[in-house]
Amino acid sequence: MQRRDCSGLCDHAYRRRYYGRSARGAAIAVLFVMNIFPLLWSLGLSFFAYQANQQTIRFVGLANYSRILTKRTLLHRRPGMRC
């Protein structure tokens, strides 16, 4: 009985698994850069009063959220508006 040499087959399976992991890693990196990073950046900026034309930044905390949520026009529907 002769032994079969599986070195080429095993090497091919290892390469396929390795490149599959690197492709997943690249896809996750692109997902982070294109979707998650801007989401986190805008969430962080929402705690500041930032004006790009004046290059000033001031920490306001939750004041932006409280101002938006307490506006009467946001909570009540205007006449003539459809849902």
C-alpha cells in the first residue's frame, strides 16, 4: 500500500482559509471606515456647539438634545401637515 502525499492539498486549504480571513478583515475595515466611524464622529460632535465657518468649538453636553426635544414645533403637528 502506498501513502498518498497530501502536502499540496493541505497547503491549498490553508491558503484558502488564510485569504478568506484577510478578505473578511478588509471588509470589516471598510465597513468601519465608511459607516461606523462617521456615525461615532457625528454622535461625538452632537455634544458640542461647532461652527465650521468660525472654527470655534464649545462643549454644551446634552443641551442640544434638550433643546430639540423641548421645541413645541417638533412635538406637535402643524396644521396641514400629513403623517
